[in-house]
Amino acid sequence: MAIASEAERPATYDDANLLLRLYELRREDKLRQARAWFVKNFHARNMDELFKICPQGSQEDAYFRMLSSYWEMAASFVTSGVLQRELFMQNSREMLFVWVRMSDVVPAMREAYKNPDLARNMEILASAMIEQEKQRGSYETFRNMVRGGRP
């Protein structure tokens, strides 16, 4: 799966409106709670840590699933060509934050759930964002900060 070939097309008002709608969804109370919980608490590097942080059926599990599925859905808009890539990347750095935090556990999740496409859209888009950050020389600083270190 790759980012749709129309990625170079200029952003449109429809792209901007969809991006604004995604922002509105992020402001919904439950998703805000999930986002706050994730920033403060999610540091899983393997399945054991994931299950400890997010026991199945718990509020934490619901928060993790809500946040990760939100960003996977948003990323799918870009990878399918519905939303212009550069506009999304300029305005959705939080997705990269989420990806960096969960990327260590994703391969094990894919294997455990027998789903090789789990979080695939996020991974594709995050890889493009990481490449941009590396070109700017800022990725390692960002990654260290996201993983709990200081800039």
C-alpha cells in the first residue's frame, strides 16, 4: 500500500474542510480524554507492556483503540487520495507523535491479531513525515521528546 499518486495535486477547499472536520472530531470530549491519557501513560514497547497498560476491556484499552483508530482513519484518507498529503502532514503532527509512541508494539500486534495491515496507513504516512523531519535534522530530537526525553 502506498500513498495515492495524486499526492502532488494542490490542496482544495474540500481538503481544508475535511481537515477541519477531523480537527472538530479531535475536540470531542471522549477523544480528548483518550488523547490526554495516551500522552501521559502510553509507553508500551511490547505486548506484555501493552496488556499491562491497556488491559482488555478496560477504559485504557478503549482509549488506545479510540485514538489509534482515529489516526488510522485519518491517515487512510490521505493514502487513498481523499485528502491532500502535504496539507495533512502540515497540520497533523499529533499523528506522528502517536505513531512514534506505538510503533514498537505494532509488529507484535499485527502478528498477535493476524492482521498485517493493522495501522498500515499510519505507518505509511508517518514514514513520509519522518523522512521530512530527518531532512530538516529534527527527527531524533522529536523522537526523543516523544519517548520521554528532553529536546
